[in-house]
Amino acid sequence: MPDFMPRPLQAHPLFLCGFRPFFLFTAGWGTLAMAAWLAMLAGWLPMPAVAGGALQWHAHEMLYGFAMASVAGFLLTAVPEFTGAPGYGGGTLFELSLLWLGARLAFLLSPWLGVWPAAVLNAALPLWLLWLLAPPIWRDPGRRHLSFLYALAALAAADAGFFIALARGAAALPWLYAANGMLMVLIVVTVSRVSMRIVNSGMDGDDDSGAAYLARPPRRNLATFAIALCTAAEFVLPGNAVAGWLALAASAAMLNLLNDWHVGIPLFRRWPLMLYAVYWLMALGFGAMGASLLGAPWPVSAGRHLLMAGAISLAILSVMCIAGRSHAGHWPERRTWVPLAAATIVLAALLRYAAGLPQAGTLAASLLAASGLLWLAAFALYLRYFWPILAGPRPDQAQGCAGPAEEA
């Protein structure tokens, strides 16, 4: 444990397990950054004079602040569980937390510091995660989880490209669009790891449900290939019809992947249904993007927000609710705020899509504000109920990330 870690924090429950600080950062930064963005759009706060402008800051922070924090928390918890390796806690988590916080601050201070401090700190987080996670993943028999390493490397490369483009005064948003596509692939890979347990055990009910759900590799691989190809085409040929057709192919591949989930009643329990809705939002988002690129009367950004405000956000909320309780020694959450928060995210994504339609007219600003407030409310609810869990001791007084030993 490093000497510079303050002594009161060395035994704090927040640093018991990888998901704890980073899930807290995810919900906290999502709530704070969205509130600030809405205040900026309303004219209550000045737009930050960051490199590239306020819009690029907002998009970057939703991907590399909000979403990357959840990726870090998930991988630091899941990889030790999947591979049997020791977990990460204490000083390592403290250092990673400081790095994440420093990256957020450096971008905000880029008008005075320039872009390079923000570039270095933002790229350092996924690179450090690679350094920590690569050995146990590589030693795992069959090396079944290499896709996590590929995703981290691709996200680090896209972030580096974003900041290099900012420094050169070139178009930087395409790099963030590419990162969005990479996160879509990571979601499919991640959900395939946890969905069989979630669907087949029900988690909300009995284990004898009789469900026979399998995350079949052919459909999953087809979906990830189609998403990757669409992402590459949009990056190389922005606005081209080829990217539009590939986006429609990605949508079709996601709809095909949904067929694995049709197992009857177990699908309608809260956790399977939330993850199922993530795939639907992905299919709708890619479909709307493809239609736009092929001439439909709405901007590509309308469909992209179904992916960013919808699929990514609902996937993050679902994983944080499931893992955030089980790995803190608690049994699954059964209160009604969880489906309410999930429905709020879906509604927020649909309203954000509607705000981009030409027919929205003078209602566009109101729809945009309503979407942002609903999205913010979902993660504020998570903070309300999970702050004591993430920052508090385990109910069994154990250490680490193990699940609950016995039901209360």
C-alpha cells in the first residue's frame, strides 16, 4: 500500500473492492456532469472554454468520465472473479481513483494547461487497467476473456486520437463516435458473460424456473463483427451510405441476437428484462443511424443518443445494481426504484431521440431538457440507495468482493 495514501482511507470500505469507488464515480459524475450540461444549455452556467468546445467536452465526459468509470469498476471486480486471481483494493484503487479524478479536472483546466495533461491522464487509466488485468487474463486457461483487453486497448487508442485531433485543430468527434461503437461491442461481450446466470437463475425468483437461455457465440460474434464494421466504416467514410447500410446490418444482427433471450416467463423478471432492453435500444439506435445516413429526415445524432443515453446507460445501471450489491455482501435489490430508474432511462433516451426529429420544432428544447432531467434522476436514485452500500462496510463484516454468504 503506498505511503501517500492517507491513513484514515487505508481501511475505508470504499477501497475494499474495485467496483466501489468507480461505481460511485459513475453515478456521481453522471449526475453532476449532466446537471451542469443542462444548466449550460439553459444559460444558467457559462459554457466551459475547453479545447474543442463545450459539446466535445460533454460527449467526452459521458464516454470517458461516466462510462469509463463503470468499465473500470466492472473489470476490476469481474476479472478476478472470472480468472480466480486476487482482487484489487487498497492503495491500487486509491491511485486509480486519483487518476480518474485528475483526468476530469485536467480537461476542465485545458484552457490554461493545454490538452496534453488531459490527454495523458485520460489515456493512462485504460493503459493502467491493461497492465493490471492482462496477466490474469493471459494465464486463464483458454484465454476466454481477451476481448476485455482488446476493448481497453481500443478505447485508449480512440481517446489518444481524440486529444491529438484537438491539439491539431482537426475534427475530434469521429474519435468519440468510434469509442461509442467500441463500448457497444464491450456491452455485448459483457452481457454475454453474465446473462446466462441472470436469466437462468432468475435472481428475482426461484432457480427452478426451467429457463434454457444460452448466449450462443455465432449470434454474438455476428453482432460484434457487424458493430465493429459499422464503427470502422463511419470513421473512415463519415456520412457515406456504406456506413448507413452497415448500421442497418448491425441493427439486424442485434435483433437476431435477441432471439436467444426468448425463453418465456424468466425473461420478464427485472434483471433479464433490463438487459434485454439494452439490446433493443442498441438495435433501435443502429437502425435509426442507418436510416438517417440513407436519407431519413432526422440527424444521425438522434439515433446515436439511443445508444449513448439509452443502451450504454441502461447497461451501466443494470450491472451496477447487480454487481454493486452482490459483491458488497448484499442480496439482490427488490425495491421498486430499480425498474423505475430503468424505465426512466428508456424514456429519457426516447425523448432525446424525439428532440432530434424535425417535427419536434419549438418543442425540441423542452424535450431535450426533459430527457436530461429524467436521465439525471435515474442515476440520482442509484446514488440515493447505493451510497451506503458502496461506501459502507459489508453486512457480514468480511473483506474483498465475495458474494453474500447467507441470506438475511
